[in-house]
Amino acid sequence: MALHDQETGLGNRLALERLAAGGDPIYVVLFGIDRFEVLRNAIGYDSMARLLTTVGHRLSALSGGAQVARVGASVLGLLLHADDDDQAVQTAARLCDAAQTPVILNGAPVDIALTAGLARTGLANRTVASPVDRASIAVDQARAAHRRAMGFDAVRYGDPAGNLSLISELMAALDNGEFSLNYQPKYDFRAEGVTAVEALARWTHPRRGCVSPDVFVVMAEETGHIRPLTEWVIHQAIHDQGELRRAGHDLMVSVNVSGRLLSDESFADFALAAVKASDARLCFEITETAVVGNPEAALRILDRFAEAGICVSLDDYGSGLSSLTYLKQIRADELKIDKSFVLGLDDSARDALLVKSTIDLAHGLGMKVTAEGVETPTALALLRGMGCDMAQGYLIGRPVSLPALFERLGGAPHGAGVAAA
């Protein structure tokens, strides 16, 4: 009884872990039943147990009699021998396809779909020690990647436990001077120089060193700390813009604003007051999807920004499901073409066509266009010929500290043949 699931009669997690603990390195494969709750609510708990039993027996037969265990409510698992990771993933994908034919319950067919996650035994992992746990995480990773089967990706998983401790440290870091701003220049084709920069937050942790923005920005959004972080960025950007002005560099400064703040009227009040008090020239960069959550409130706040003279930029355009409806409704001054299109300009006629048509569309709507991800002189020349207004990317300049920006404003982007200021 200790080694078997009482509902299905299959082995349980303990049985699978005991099998995985002995012998040569082997792969733990977990099969998740997709849409499990929908199916269970439709057919009931008893029928769901019968369905799991049937699928378990199928997997056992398809894998040469391997012992199948029920690891969780919607997850079955077995051990798989394979020569390498690729072969293991391919075999798991084939098992998914073969095992997910409809199951007949009470005289009616029930369609099912499986997603597999794999983890190799005998490999140490400091964040997830158990191969069964790693395989379970791999199921979620496979679903997120829209793949039938996938091995555990330690890099993608990261260190959630370690990141959790950062949450309590983020607010103190703002006060302790651990945050700073880097600035990436934006080259103006008509002015033939840098007329704007994008402010990018950087966190230098006293023990961990540089914390990736992909980690702390997402964390700040999930915990509600995105507002104080953004307010700090705005204050610092305004201060740094004043320093640039006093040195003779009147640059527009772009600040990224999370979609979670676009329905926050009090944040809008703060931003408007900060800009008015300093006479700053700021541009707020938002993603188009930021408006989707609460379009009425977001569009109202964006109108307030526009009326106060704060520029609005639509960032990463083309990277998601770009909507012409929102493009028509949002009062934006700039559209930033996602780098995924710009990086292919050198050798992709399709990307060139999409970029050119996007530039024409934006100009027709009264917006300027910035191309992100400009890394080659060829791409820069093509964008100039297409009538693009601004270019941003490693060819123009990488994000640098304010002192380094001062030094670079008099130079030229390497290999670009254009003046940097």
C-alpha cells in the first residue's frame, strides 16, 4: 500500500523514486495530462481515475513493460533508458503521441493530450535535487514552450529560492545606492547625431554582483514593488538629464513604464508632478500589451501624459500580437520596431518588407519610428533608406553609465560612419 496509488492501482511517487535511485543513470519521464481539471470536471473523479489507469497501462505497454507510477493528481511517470538527451526526448514525444488516442469511458470516447518532462538521474543540481521534481518542472517548461516533450532546463528555471530572498532586499537596495541607471543612445538620422537615450535600471548586489533586469523587473512586477522602482528611475533620470543639459547635451530620456502602472492614477499624478517641477523631457516607453488589461484606464492615463507633453513610445512593436485597433487608439509619439526584425535586415527580404511597411504605417499615423537591435552598418544604411527616424543598438552604442555617456557623446559609433553627437 505504501508503494501504490489507491485510486488507480499504479505505483506511486515513492515507488518511482526507489526505482530511480538504483543502477545506472536513467531518465525519469513524467507525463502530464493536459486540461486535467477541465476533463475531471466533465467526467467526474471516478471516471478520471479509470482514465489515468488506462493511460498508465498504455504507457507501460508502449515502453516495453516499464512500471508506471502516478506521481501527482494529473501526472504519470516511468523510467526510460536512452543513449543521450535527444534520444530520450524523442522517445518521450513518441510515447505521448502513441498514448493519447481517445479513451472509451461509459461508451463514449474522451480525447486526451499529454506533455512530457524529463530529467536524468545521477546529475547533481543544487536548486532541485530530486530528478522527479526536475522532470515535473520540465513538464511545465515544455508546456510554456509549446513542445510535446522537453528535458529539464536548469538555466531557464534559474534559482527561484534565491530570487525569493531578493524580494525583501529590493526596497532596501533602492535606499542603499545599489541601483543605478545606464543609458543607451538613440541615433537620429536627420540630425545625424544622438538626440535621445534610453534609461535602463541596473542592480549591483553587494554579494551577488549584477542582478539581471529580467529577474528583478519581473520580481518587482509580481510583488508590487514595480511602482517604487519606477519612481526611483524617473527621479534619477530627471536628475541625470539635468546634468546632461548643464554640459550642453539636451537629450530626450526614455523610461520604461510597466503595464501594471498604466491603470494607477496616483502613479500618473506622481509622474506628471515630477515632470512639471523639473521641466524634464521624458518619453515613457510602454508595450502595446500593457493597454490590454484595463484599456479604458490605460488610455485615459496615456492621454494625460500626452496632454502634459510627455512623449509615449510603443516598445517592442511586432514581437507579440500587435493590434491595429490599439495602435489607432493609443496617443503615441514613437513606435519602436522590435529587434527580432531588425537583426534579420542584412539577409532577409521578408524582414525588410515588414520593417519598411511598419515605418510607412507609423508615419501615416503621425509617429516617429525607432529601430532596435541595429548591429551592422548594412542594417543602418537600409533603415536610413527606408526613412526610419531613429536607430538604437550595439552599433550605435551599448548601455553605459552616465560618466561613460559623457565621454562617448563626442565620439562616433564604431564602424557606423555617423556622428554620435
